[in-house]
Amino acid sequence: MIYCFSGTGNSKWVAERIADELGDKVEMIPTLQVSDDKCIGIVTPTYAWGVPGPVADFLKAAKFSKDQYVYLVAVCGANCGILDKQAAKLLGHPIAAAISLALPNNCIQLGDCDTKEDAKRMFAAATPKLTNFIEKIKNGEKYSDVTRGFAPVVLTKVVHPMFMKFATSDKPFSVDAGKCVSCGACESRCPVGNIKLVDGKPTWNGNCAQCTACINGCPTQAIQYGKRSAGRVRYFFSEENL
Ligand SMILES: Cc1cc2nc3c(=O)[nH]c(=O)nc-3n(C[C@H](O)[C@H](O)[C@H](O)COP(=O)(O)O)c2cc1C
């Protein structure tokens, strides 16, 4: 079983590639399912050098036995600190094999996302690393190839908790009612069910993972984050980028 969380589709693409190769199944987080399969995968985006809130909740709740082989892919825009070690600690179980995989950056809260050209380049660069990792998993090997960034312990142990405490509010999200076409993409794409359409317009209900699926997935760019997201490059996974 492969457990996956994804906002803008990169991690979902990774999980599905692994599942195709292993003949395995993908279960999206949040989920209450805990599998007794011998081989367990966790595929997660990186948020401020740590795991997203829903992934942390899953890892804390999940119980795997000693003989289960657990591997992890930290999908990121560049680097992931010691996310793999954070995940192992939350899970209370060793992670036998881990890689980070740099795929297009979706963090529109901070600046431009990666462009379509960047996305193509990044998927092309990441594919051999992923293919190699899948071979390691098939053989049940111990393995680590994680790009951690500068001062990774500080990033994961100091910056990440600050992000969780101070930067996970959904209050900065807003909709330009004139641009919104009430298609409901934001509601259906939100992985944590935080968005409800009221009179055809999105409302955010206080349980946001900051995944950016709503803002990056809006077909008319009607959703904004604060005052500075207007005009920023947006990113959502598309097969065209492969
Ligand atoms: C709130 C937030 C924080 C992020 N923090 C990091 C980070 O610390 N390091 C990094 O390399 N990428 C970071 N990213 C980029 C994502 O990890 C990256 O774009 C990932 O591929 C998104 O996966 P998804 O498409 O499955 O949601 C962040 C993105 C968001 C939205």
C-alpha cells in the first residue's frame, strides 16, 4: 500500500508511478485505513521542510509492525531538511528507504510557482532518480538519497514548527466573485474538505493544510492569497509537463 497526500498533483503522480511498477495501490491521506502489507510507501509533499499537517496526523495514528518495510518519497521543490527522520519519529517505525524528489514548486504563498518549462525540465530530471528508487524498493533494500538543504536540522526542527503554528491559517485566501465561475474545482480538489461553495462561491472553513490546490487549480485565477498572489505564476500538475 502506498499512502499519499498531494495538493497540486506531483506527489500523486509519484505514488501512481510507484504503484504501476509494483502492482500496488494508492490510498490518499487523510485516511483511516492501516494496511498490513509487507511493503508500505509514504509519498508526501514537503511543507517548510517537514510533513503537511494531515500527513503528520496519519503517521501519528498509523501502527506498522516490525516486519513491515516502510519507504518514503519527500516530494519537494528543492530540498526537504530532515523530513524523513521527522516522519520516522512520528510513525514510531524505521523508514528503510527514502529519497527526496525535486518537482515543480507550488508555494504561491511566497512567490512565483515554477513555469511549464521549469516543470518539464524537473520531471525529466526526477524520472531516473525515481526509477532507480523503485528498483531499491523492489529489492527491499535500505537506501537514502535525500537533498536536505543548508542547516537541515534547524529547518525541520525550528522553522517547520513555526510554519505549523503561524502560517497554516486559511484567512488569507479570498475569491474575486466577479472572476469566479462557480465551477467547484476548488471544493472538489481540496484534499481535506475545507472548502464549501456558498451561493456558488468558495468559503474556507478553518482546516487548511496550505496545499494550494484551490488557488493553483482555479481555472480563472479567481482565488488569491493575501494581496500579493495576483499575477504570480501558478502551477498544477498536467500530463503535458511530462
Ligand atoms: C506551504 C508550502 C511549503 C513548501 N515548503 C517547501 C520546502 O520546505 N522545501 C521545498 O523544496 N519545497 C517546498 N514546497 C514545495 C512543494 O513541496 C512542492 O511543490 C511539491 O512538489 C508539491 O507537491 P504536490 O503537487 O503533490 O502538492 C512547499 C509548498 C507549499 C505549498
